[in-house]
Amino acid sequence: MRIYISSTFEDLLEHRSAVMQILRQLGYEVVAMEDYVAADAIPLKKVLEDVRSCDLYVGIFAWRYGYVPEKGPRLKGAKPGETSITEYEYRQALAAKRPVLAFLLEERAPWPVHFIDREPKSAVAVNKLRTELQRQRLVSYFTTPDQLAARVSAAVSTAGMRAEVQKQLIAPVSAQLIETFTDQSYLSDSHTMPIMELVASRRPPQAATINLKTTWWSTRLFLLAALGQKLGSLERILVFDEEGYIGMVSATSIRSTLRQIHKEADLFEKRILSQAPSSDIRQTTEKYINGWNKILKAEPGDSGPEKRIAETVTAPNLRLWFGEALLTTSVQLDDLKMASAVDLLRIMDYPNDFVPVSDGQDLLQLVNKAELANKLAHSSIKEMLDRSYVG
């Protein structure tokens, strides 16, 4: 992870040094003002480019506002000739949508008088910036360099965890994209286009969403799971109705359960899906669908054979069919970008490798728990090795 350290310079020299040392010991790449010591003046354009190039911004604020350049780019909240380089760095991090970690010197902490801005304009500016940070950001406070370094280290580790959670998010296929597959008519090529798109995309999705506001037949649910898993990467199906999230069930459970309910589904598994797919996924999909229609003995335009065996998918039926295999709870987080270590523990304790994450009302996405655990373990081992090497 590449981390930008932002602060005024002389007043926070020891604090900056302590933070940079511990972050480098942990194996992070640190970008800081010290990189510009050979320049006659700090090049604002290069500074802001470096902020954009980093994965994380760490801002350290005491009682100095910092040097105000006469010229500068237009950024929301910044004005050339009035905004200091330190605040410019913060505004650039916001504009670039980089995670921001802010650390403020405790108001009652002893501080050298000559490191406190007395000039009215600068004093007002630094107090205004500190007030904004406290109102709009989750900030931490510090007194000594060692205390600051420890808090930055902990916060950066948590930010790294959040970044890994973000990387393992899976966006389920929207219910609207596969809605035509539920059309209660003969399963023709036009109705199977959503399945074609689902299995033939460059990166076949691991999850799909269905909404029971549209009538779903049990046979179509079976086919969605069977074709999505056999020809693509579909692992989980998330079910909603008008009241919200009902639950999540695996494609494997859907296939094994519904083939016990429908002998036609069992025959389809044995006679059709047992055939190896060709390299042409679209052609194979058509072949499988034609095989399904033959098992049903359905003639083109005649939905009667399927309609006679199909059951309507409802919340009570889902609970009846799948029992405990239907996972009805989700991990509720107000904001994934602000996930804490406790939130991570809740994700890791979820009884499935795919964790549905909700904001309390609507499902957001899935977290691939197995992959997340692997990445976090790798990062932890690398951190220990880096510490051992430096030590």
C-alpha cells in the first residue's frame, strides 16, 4: 500500500519521523514532504500528483496552517492564494476519493508557542480546518510522537483490512437482467438470452438476484442454478420480494433439492448436463435448453407441459424446500468503507463462504469470505516478515 503523509513540517518533524519509521517497518511505501527537500520550493503540482498516486492519505494537524502558494489548481474547498499546501493535499485526497485518516493534536496538549500560528488569517484558517475535520471525518487525537505512530499504525492496518473487504465484493446479477427468463411461456431462444449473457460473459458472475415480485417457477429456478453453475461460475442465488431480502441459497442446493421434487429435473441432470459442454458456450446453452424441452415433451409455443409440473417460488416454499440451506440473515453494516475490526469478525463468523452484506434495508453486495481470509492471512504473514527483516 502506498501512503501519503501530510502535515506542516517544522512543528511536526518528530511526529512525522515516528510515523514514517513505523509505516516503513510494516512494509508500506511512504510518500512525504521529505521527498522534496532538494527543491527550492515545494512543487504543488508534483505534490498533488503524488497524493493522487497513493492508496491512502494520512493527515496530521497541529496549530500551524502552513505555506500558502500564490497559484494553485481549482479544487473543491480550495482557493489559490488562500489555501495552504497542507490543506490542498487534503482537498486533493477527497477529490481523488482516497481513504482519509486524520490525526489532530489534543487541544490541551502542551505545545511550543512558536509552533502556534498567531497571525489572525492563518490562525482562523487552521482552526476552521480542524473544526471541519472533527465534524466531517472520524479523527484520532495524539500528544506525543510515539502515541501518534501507534495510532497511525493501527488505523492504517484497519484501512488495509477495509481495502481487502472492498476487493472481495461481488455484485450479484440484477434481477431485472434475468427477468425475461421467468416469462411463463415456452422456453424459446429469446427467453434464454439472459442465461446466455450470464454464462458467456468474460467474467461469469458468482451470484444472481431474483425478485419474487415477478412470478418464478420452480423449474426456471432450477434451470438458472443448473445452467449458471454448469456453464458459468454461478454459486449463489439471492432472493427478494416486495418486503425485501428473503435469503440466499447455493446453486448446488437448488439443483439437488429440486431434482428430488421434479423427476424432469433429475432426468435433465442425468441425460443432458452429464454431456460435456463444447467450447462454444452459447451453442451448448441452446443444446441444453433444447434437451430440457425434449424431456418435457414440449412443442414450440406450448408451455403447458412445464406449467403442469412447475410450482410457484414463494418465501414459504423456499423455507419448505431448502430449510437451513436458505440463509436468511445478512451482516448489517452502515458503511462498508468504514468497516471496523468488529465488523470484519462478523463477516468471518458468517456460516458461509459468501457473505451477504446489507445496510439494514437493501442488500448491497456479497463478500467472498474464503478469498478475504486468504488475503488477510497473506498480508499478516508479510507484515511479520517485514518487521522481522527490519528488526
